[in-house]
Amino acid sequence: MPKPLVAIVGRPNVGKSTFFNRLAGERLAVVDDTPGTTRDRLVAEAEWNGVMFDLVDTGGIEPLPRRVGEDALAADSAQFVPQMRAQAEMAIAEADLVVFMSEARLGVTAADREVAEILRKAQTRQPDGAWHPPVLLAVNKTESSTGEQDALQFYELGMGDPYPISALHGAGVADLLDAMIAALPPRSAEEPSDSVKIALVGKPNVGKSSLLNRLLGQERAIVSPVPGTTRDAIDTPLTFDGAPLVLIDTAGIRRRGAIDPGVEKWSVLRTFKAIARADVALLVVDATQPFTDQDAHVAGFILDENKSVVIIVNKWDAVEKDSATMDEYAARLRQTLHFLDYVPVLFVSAKTGQRCHQILPTALDVQEQRLVRVPTARLNQILREAQMRHAPPVRHGRQLKLTFAQQVKVSPPTFLFHVNDPELAHFTYRRYLENVIREHYPFTGTPLRLSFRKKND
């Protein structure tokens, strides 16, 4: 079930990124006193009182021309004012909860009033009378002796009770988090579906929409040579060889520093959400362009969600090649994506249709592998043989001892190992055990999750 999404919005330089970093537990967002510093969307998983949610940091919203005497936006950020405004509107469309942040030191500004108006106009009334998404008003930088008193003036915005906080020092943050958890809408269980969900993901302009149209045999998605044409994650149901499928076309994922503010940021967010609900991701790369770290970056997003993968090398018709070209390209690709050595690679052309008929059968095969369950007796036999071939490591004078293993889950396949001390399970030995399992059960295209628990726990 997808986690609820909380978006932090507000004018520049009110402390949104500091608040984001505090909840995320690490410094993920760039923090600077210059208004307009945050221009790339950041997403992190956060937890409070046992409730997990995704937290989104956004660039500052500066919807009105600045008045004389007010601090101006940084010169290199002023051009993004229209897109910054669009972020509030997109946040409403995507979020389950919005934290509207301002600050006590300047009081209520014209920009605060305009952002509040944007949020009010974008909310929708639910059948039970509640507004969606709910908005909580956080007043930051209340460290001074009069800070909490200063926060009272924000009742003027008509956004409910203001929550005085100090994102830097943590004061008041726990109360705000309690209110956030209480305001999140109840998460109803999703209807089970027999359809295999297949998402096409990758950098912009690698041919994802063209590939979708080729697979469907019709012009379902807009195709353009301009990078970033696809803004929404488009679901298209179909039946293939009697199996119900859903193909999801997504916006291209650029490196974070290259993601434009506004609509494109939220398009990328939709892509992340599409990956989260997919069973199999088709990672599409451009055969005519050098394979980059950004392709590996996109692959990392897929693995973070434990999704199965098929790598699609598109535009293969445009490559000058001989009998060794395909093998050489595959070798370079696997060297870059060394953590995806179990993933099938297809060389296709959406333009000509070359090998496109192999894509859906391969994706379905990978999905079947995702559902394979290894019998417990067979798994422990494999485990004993693995320890005989390569004894567990010794760390600090103690050797790892594996006593029992079982597969506790499919989709993705998850294995639980009972050991004397989980801290002795070094990464290299974990990888060795995964490779040994794959020798007997390939789990093609599918990541494995290995968990180590102290016996008797």
C-alpha cells in the first residue's frame, strides 16, 4: 500500500528544507539563507509514532511581485517565480497533507496571504465535509522570547491554528508531527488486482512513449522529440496472451540538479509513485547516447522500491554495429549497473519494431520469477552447501553461524536467516549467499531481500 504523501510548501527562506532534514533524519536538502536555494524536489521517508509517510520538500513559492523594501529573490532564482507558484497547485493535486510553512520574524507577508489563497482555492470539499488535502500552518523561527506570541498573528490567514516551531532546534516539532499524523486521511486497503503493472521509466527522451505506442499498436501517448513531453503517469490496460496488464508511461527522470521547478518536479514525483505501484519496471536507455550515471541513478530508484527490472536498450536501429557490438554494449552496461547483473537486457527499436515483440513476454517471465517460493527444506540444503564451499567470515574473533533459513515472502522474494549475531553478516557474505540462491533459483530480473535475525528473537 503506498505511503501517504506530505508536501511542505511556503514562500522562500522560511525553513522548509531545515524542517525536511529534521524529519528525514539527515541533511538531504540544501540549506542556505539565500531565498530560492531549494529548486529541486526531494522525497524522503519519515516516521512518527509508527506511521510511515513520504515527505516532499519544494522550492519556495513567490507568487506576487516583490514590494519595495522586501528582500528580493536571488537573481538566478527569480526566473522560476511562475514555476514556484505552480508547485503549490501541484502539491494540492498530489499530496495527502500539506504543511504550509511561514516564519514569525517577518510576520504575515503578502506572499503568505497569496499562498494561503492558492491553497484554499485548490482544496476540495469531501462528502464528510472535510477539506482535501488538509493543510496545517507551521510558523517557524519562533526561538525568540516573543516567538510563540508572534505566531498568533498568523490566525489572520484563516488556515486554522498556527503551530509555532523551531525547525533548527526542534522546539514544537513533536506537536506538529502529532497533528500531521492525526490529519492524514485513513488509508483504505487497495482493491486486489490480477493485472501485472509494468512501468516504463528512464531519462527524458529515450523513447518511452514511442515504445508504449509500439507495444499498444496505436498512438496512445503523445510523442515528441522535446525532452519532458510526458507529464503524467499514464495507465493503459490491455490483455496479452490472456494475461491482464497495465502499462504505465512516465515522465523522464533527470538528475536532481537538472529538474526544473514546478510542473516537472511533480511529474517526476508521479514517476516515483508509478514505480512504487508497479510490479515490473522497464528501464529504457538510449543506445545512441553514452550510458551515464543518471541511468544508474534511475535504476537505483527502482531497486529502492524492490521492483523487478528489464533493461530496454532502445534506438538500436540507429547504431552502427557488427557482430560484436551487442555483446560489447551489454558488457559496458553491466559494468555500470553491476548491481543489476541478474537483469535481462533487450536491444530494440520502437521506431522499426525490432525485437519489441520480446518485451512483454520477458516482463511476464520476470513477474513469474518474482512469485517463486523456495521450499524451506531445499533452502536449508542450499545454505549448508554454501557454508561448506565458503565458510562464514570471522569478525573480532567471532564467526557468523547460520542455523536456519526460510523464505518469508514473495514479491519481492524475502529470505530470513537465523544467525548467532546479525552484525557478523558482512555485506560480501550476504552477496555470496544471494548468488548461491540464484545458482539454483535464478529469480531473473528480480531483487532478493535477505534479512538476518538473531536466533530465538
